[in-house]
Amino acid sequence: MCKGTMKVIAALVGSMFVGLTAHAAPSPEASTVVGNVPVYAKDADGNEIEGLMITSEIPEQYIEAENQIKSQTGFAEIVEALQLKELIGAKSTDDIVLIDLKDVSVPEHTKFPVTISFEVQGVTEKTRGVILHYNKTQWETVPTTMGEGTMTGVFESLSPVAFVIDRTTVEPSSNDEESTVSKTDGENPKTGETSHIGIIAALLLSGAVVVFMGIQQMRKWKKKQ
């Protein structure tokens, strides 16, 4: 087998591998625990808020706040500064976890305080949790009510919003392989998907080699004819 042909085969399999990897990678929006559509949102007068936006894309001006709360050290500092262990009644600070981070905004004319109920996977009325809000200088807690699949907060202003819970009070997930809510420091890789992709790539390479060998044999046979 000539080197040039082997390079062509390797390039083809490599492109297939990249395509498979891109297909398997979950989008940030699809993998979040908190939904981007509120259960309800009301202004200070009890009117439904139209034009409310919830997104996983945090504005650039809040990048430091985002990096702080997503890092293990930064999150630990926030937990201590806000006394979250005592606030939510957790037995250990190790059980307090960040489950999601969102940027929330409302139209300029909206009258504060606003009450927003978020759809949150895995939580119940018995889950201990709290919503945090970045007030342009530091993280703070907001009055929070836990519900069946919801966390509801009352906000005096809006910007990045973080969702924190005691992971020992979350209902067990119906999927044993991957819990809905887990302790993370940044994004967890989908190791199962990666291993499957590697197997597929190996099979593709083997198949390409077999096909090439068959073509070579056919060429030799035709020359003899």
C-alpha cells in the first residue's frame, strides 16, 4: 500500500471522526438544567411581564462574575461569604452546588420588584436551594421559593442569575447513568459518547483499509487478464 493512498484514507476517516464528534456534542442551551422559558413572570403590580429574556449567554461585562462562580475556588468563596450552608440548611458546604447560570432581562419599563418562576429539572418542594443574583458588584441571595420542578425568586434588579442547591435533597434521577443535577466545576465531558466515537472511527478506518485492499486485488487480477 503506497503512502499517498494511506494519507488519503487517513484524511477521509479523520473528517468522518470530526463530523461524528460535532454531531455528538450537546449544545449549551440543550444541556442546561434551568429552562429558558419561565413558568411565570410578574412585575410589582402583579402583571405578566412580556418580553422577558432568559439565556445561557452571559454578557461580556459579567465575564469576571461568571468565571468566579464557575470556578471551584470562587464558588467556595461565595458560599462562605453569603453563608449559604446556614441559609439553606445544608449539612456540609461540599453538598452545595451550582446547577446553572443564566442571564435574565426584562423591558426597560418593567416595574420592580419582579417575581420570576424558573423551570428547574430535578428539584422539588423539599429541595434546599437558593437563587443568587449578581448586582453589578457582587453576588447576593434573593428570596427563593422551591417548588415541584421550579425555583421562584423575587428580584430588585436583573443581570446574571445563579441557581444553587443542596445536592443531597434532590430527587433521584430516573436515568441512573447521568443524574440531572450533579456537582461540577465547569462542563463535564460526555465520556461515554467520546468512547463510542473512538470505536466508530476505528471501524471506519478498518473498513477503509479492507476496501482499498479489495480494489488493489481487483486491479492485479485485471492486469493478469
